[in-house]
Amino acid sequence: MTDPRIAGAGVTQFGKHPERTGRDLFAEAGLEALDQSGVDPEDVEALYYGNFMGELAEHQGHQGPLMAEAIGIDAPATRLEAACASAGAAVREAVKTLRNGEAEVVVVGGAERMTNIGTAAATDALAIAADDLYEIRAGMTFPGAYALMARAYFDEFGGSHEDLAHVAVKNHEHALVNEHAQIQKEITVEDAMEAPTIAAPLGLYDSCPITDGAAAAVLTTEAYAEDNDLDAPVAISGTGQGGDNLALQDRPHLARTPAADKAAHEAYADAGIEADDVDVAEVHDCFTIAEVLAIESLGLFEPGEGIHAATEGTTTRHGELPVNLSGGLKAKGHPVGATGVAQLATIAWVLEGTHPRADAVPDASVGVAHNAGGTVASTTVHVLEVEE
Amino acid sequence: MTETPLNGEYDDWLDAIEDGDGYYVECEAGHGWLPPRSVCPDCGSRTLHDEPLPDSGEIATHTTITVATPQFEDDAPYVTAIADFGPVSITGLVRGVDPEDVSMGDVVDIEVGERETTGERAVVFRPR
């Protein structure tokens, strides 16, 4: 195998940093990743960078070269945009470049500045990931879109808002020891049930916060890691990406996410694994229902069964298959363009045993990262494996 | 009167709904879409024609939105729903009913209304 290795990763504290520019946030994450990797910055041959709303939040397009400069690398830099899956798409490009032999060392990352424009403008900016003509003009917001999916799910498979509350409680509990997390606050099912409604049936605790932050990782070929004696035990062994109709109304099914099914199928085949081999997962829980849809698409639960996973404890850190040990987007926060790489970093740290929640899965060897854009019209899935 | 540029076939489609002549776009295999479409995303057919929109739809899912974007600030709380018209489904605002009383499967008519916040046109569903 010549699977790309994760030589180092860096993540800023996720939270409210309205005064910090995107370039400042990315510099922190990127330099930490470079320092951790032990790679000479002069060896970096490309930057793949995820960002979604830079034009709207800080009037800044063309962020690729800006971010390469911010981390002191002289290499071609490209920004990728796939809504909330922008960084996942960047990881995929990085993996392909390394596998193709076009580079030996690349930096992958993402950043998003969001809180500086306020909640209303950020909600408005996020909404452009949906169909402007047919969805936004009908009043759809992102919480609204996931509320439409949640109600369709309950109608088809059963389950209730209380089951979703268990997802929020779990992810909040997981984040308590994560110093990068935006929210480190334990909540109860009652807290989640009684929180103000945003878009019925979803309430405040069903939704991830609005977040500033950045994440970066240095990826190398296996040969480069060996030749330079890098400590890089985690490999990206599988990559997959799936797409779907942009607008929910154009999909045959409102309670499933086939783009994620396709991405998982491709990534598992690429890695030569089955869903049963997965020991731990970071999934895109921008809303609680999104975690349910994700774990079903990943094949970890049958359709209609994912809703019970958190309630029954299966996906908690004490359960058989912990999901979102970082706290997920729900508690860790969701700086949109950085999320896919933050997920990658979490899985790498869990598999290496350096993550504060790694003790939940001491024998884990296979992890997956599921990063979804829009209402899951774009999804990337990456399989990570650690050397025995 | 609006001074902003129109969105071509989307605005033509709204005009047609407003006139009671709603339509959708269909390919030879019977896949339905809303305009503009140059090709059927399902089967790749480029032979598309207009078909009359069935005069009622059924609510397939709905949400009552309390936290709105600035463009819908004065509309909130409001109900957004996806209604199934058979060959196509359409997203719209549900009006003329208490949000608490909107249910899955409700039969709705389609018309064009205005956003309370901006006065811009929007697809509106009214339960029968």
C-alpha cells in the first residue's frame, strides 16, 4: 500500500473569535501542523484549502495563496468549496495528488470566520448552500432544511425529538475534555427538550453553534515518511465522495442521504474494509438528525435504527461504537470550511492514542470521517487506519 | 415593481402559477423537474416538454421556522413545507392555517404570495 500518511495536525480553539482574521486563524493551525509533523516547510508542494463563506464574512475571495503565505509555504494553493464539506473535498484532492505521485508532501486545511458578522448574517450566509430559487425564496434556512428531514424521518421510521436530545447530550459530554471545543457544558435531555425552538421540531440544542476556527494537517507519501523518519503511524486508506440533487424537493427520499451512502461505499472499497471494521467515527452532526442520517449512511446502523443509537448508549464513549468523541460539530463547533480537516485530526489523534477521549477505544485501528455539505448534496468519507 | 433583474424561467414559472397555469418540465421517461432544465438529471434526456402542474399537492414534510434570515425576519414564525405534486415536489410557505394545525398529507393549493419582510414573490401553499 502507498496510502498517504498524516504527519501532523493542528486545530485552533473553536469558538467566538470575531476579531481574528481568517489568515490569522489558519496560520495558527497550519504552523502547529507543520511543527508537529517535523516536515521541512520547503518540502511542501501544494496546499488544498477549504473555505465556504469568505466572500460574505470578510470580503475575501482567492484565499488559497493568502493562506499559503500565512503559513510560510511557497507552493501552489487552491481553495475548494463544497459548502460544509469544503475541507473534506480538500482532503480528497490531497490524497489523490499524493497517490498520483504528483507530490510527496502537501498541506490540507480550512478556515472559517463567522461570528464577526453576527447570527442573522451568518444564518443568511449559510443558507446560500441551498437552492436559492426554489428553497431560500420559500423561507428555508439550514435548521429549517434539517427540520424538514427530521420530520420526514420520524414519519417514516419513528423516533422522536427526545431521541435527538440524546445525541446532543452525548456530544456535549464528549466535548467536556476537548480543549478545542467551543462548548464545554454538560446538558440533560430535559435541557435539550426545553430549549427554544429554532425550526420545529428542532430546537437550540439540536443545532451546532456558529464558530470561528481553523484546522490543518500535513500529509506525506508513505515513502517520504519513511525516508525522513517521521512519526506518522496513521494512514488515509480510503477516500470517497458522493453527490445528490441540490434541492431537497428534487430527491426521491427526504429521510436518507444517498450521497453519503455512495461516499462510504467508495471509501470502504478503496480501503478494503467493511462497515463492521469501523471502530470509531467522526460524523457531520451540524444538527442532531444529521448524525442519525450519517451513521445509517455509513452502514453502521440500518435505516431507521440510527435514531436509537445515542438513546441506547451504543454511540456514547462507553458504547460499542463511539461517534463524535470530539463533541462533534454540535459541541466542538463548526467553522464550516475547517470541519472536514478537524474531523481528520480527531480520528488521527484517537487512533494514535493522544486524543483526550482515546481511552474510549484503546484498541481502535480503523476510524472514519464523514463530512457533509448542504443538506448532504456533497459528502466525503475518509477511512483512517493506524499501523499495528 | 421590482428593479432587480429577473431570474428568467424561474420568474416565468412564478408568473404561470400566478395566472393559474402552473407547469413543470418533463422528460420522455416521465421524470418531472422545475425550470430551467436543459437535461433530465435522472436519465440524461434532453427532450423536455412542459406539462400542466396537478392542481393540488400533499404536504410531504414541514417545519415552523422561528429563527429566520433577515429576508424573512417579519414573516417569522412561518411554515415552510415540501408538497408532493406527483411528478414534482415543490417547496413553499404554508399560509391560511395555524402552524400547529399543519399535518403531513394535508392537501394544498399552490399560489404566489409575497414575503412580509421584503415584498418579494414566494410560492405559497394553502390547505384546502
